[in-house]
Amino acid sequence: MSNALLERLRIAYPIIQAPMAGSSTVPMAAAASNAGALGSLAFGASNAAQAREALAQMRGLTAQPFSVNFFCHWPAELDADKDQAWIRHLQPYLDEFGGEIATPLKEIYKSFVADRAMQTLMLEQPPAVVSFHFGLPAPAVIQELKQAGAFLIATATSLEEARLLEAAGIDAIVAQGIEAGGHRGVFDEHVDAEIGTFALVRLIARNSRLPVIAAGGIMDGDGIAAALQLGAQAVQMGTAFLLTKESSANEAYRTMLNSPRAEHTRISAAISGRRARGIVNRIISEIGAPSAPAIPAYPAAYDAAKQLHALASAKGDHEFAAHWAGQGAALIRDGYSTAELIQVLVEEWRVARNRIQG
């Protein structure tokens, strides 16, 4: 394996801790970077003030390189009629938990493409790596970030998207397979090639000059070695870190990950308005049924889902949460700190690599 990407990222090991909004934390990202991997902060659900505070905390915990991640979805086109139809669809659950959803639904997360305050912050305090999901910001913003010294990474779920990233001047591609937990990184929310991680890694590695980072279903050292053997120069792992001591996953989430339910994940747009993989629960199996009306735009649908989850969890029901997890969730390990898990992964990877090399 070429170490060119690791040298550019200034990390020791080919592991990137994925920025899973809602579960990854500043202590987790700092611990990952301090352990020789690349820690990542999830800013997709943050505003500029929150991001500024997180950057200060991060730099107080590590002097090592780290990454920050942004959502680059097209800003929501709010539709009051669609929202009302969706809320009527949710009414039986609102009746069940004795509450209502405040309207109008809001765009609770501002896209990086339209958030100049966040863009300015990144130019004022550029991290070593900036990564993008759901597409890219404007070419001028990409150029500004590169001039500020940031190494740019973006997600591709198909060879077509990978080619667009290369043409836009991105420095490395995250090949996100269909196995991955959390939101699919598709540019067009209505188009998903649904390619598996290993096939996608091979396709992009054979057809692009850029370094490839494999993401989706990788949970141990054997998975890391396999991805690198197929042409990736690093892997991005999110689900594997959900039970670490630094994870903000709550007790209900942790219990589910430690149960046989972790064997069953599904992709649904019913939670947020964009397709995402999580452990099957009532919000996925019932609210996302084929008979459901059109789902409001992302992230307005997320506004409704979060309000419903708050009502349900207040009654002790956690079946309406976003329990994001990849298809390898049943392989998750508990009881480790982030640094300890990285060390285990590195040791497993070295054993697997030596076995492959004979």
C-alpha cells in the first residue's frame, strides 16, 4: 500500500474516525487523532458559533491533524401542504404519546453551501482536513479552502460522483458503500446506485488518480486489510466507534447495539428526508412504509422526527430515534476507549496484512 495519503494527512495509521453527527464527540475525535488515526468532527448539524467552540475544545485536546465534515445538500424548499400531509401521517403516533408537532417545519440544519459564516470560520481557522457529504460547495469556496491550506475530502457513492469530485479539485474520495451507517452521501437524493463498498472502491481506484478512502461495513482489521488490498489507501469507520467510552450514544442506543437487533439495519428517508441506514425500529418500519405520503424535504422532515422522538422518549419509548448503524453493526465491540479500539484495529490490520502478503 502506498503511504502517500497518510503522509499528506500526517497520520500514522490508515484509519479515519467517521464524523457521525449525534454520536461522535470532540473527545472522541481528539482521542482518535492522538492515537495516530484521523479524528473527525461532525459539523453538519452545527452553526458557526457551535463550530467555533468545538474547534477551540479540539485544539485544547490535540495538536495532531483532524478533519471537520459538512453537509452540502441543496437548501430545503419548504412546502406547507406537504408538511401538513406528513404530520397527518404521523397523527396516530402523536395521539399515542399525547402531543403535537410544532409547525411550520423548519430547516433545522443549514447547508454548508449557503452558510457563509461557517465558510468564513473555516478560512479563519482552517483544520488540516475538510470533508463534504451530499455533494460540494461552490467552486470558489473549494478554491478558498485549498488556498487556506485545507486538504479536501468528499463522499462518492458511484463512479460518476467520483469523477465529479476529481474534476472539482477534491484531494481524496471517500467511497461510501451501501453498507455504511447514517446518511447516504448521494449528490441527488433521488438517485442512488446502491453499490457495495468493495465494488465501489475497486471501481474508483481503477478509474481515478485520487486516493480512495473506503467506507461502509468495515469493523475490524480484516476489513481494513481487504479494503487496502482492493486499492483504498485508508478506511473511514463510524459504526465501529459507537460504543466507545467517548461516544455520546445514549443508553437506549447502546442497548440496541449490544442486542440481536444490531443484525437488522435498513435504509429509509422517513427520519430525515434523505436516505440513511439505521437499526430497524418503529420509525423505519412503520412511518417509512410504502403507503406513506411524500416525505418533506431534508432537513424539515428531521424536524418532525425529532419532535416525535422527544414525545416518545418522554414516555420511555425509544423506537422513534435515529439509531444510525451500518450493516456490520453486529460486529461492534464494547468497553474500549477510542484510543484502545484504534490500537486493536491496527494490530488486527497488521496481522491480516502479513497473512495476505504471505
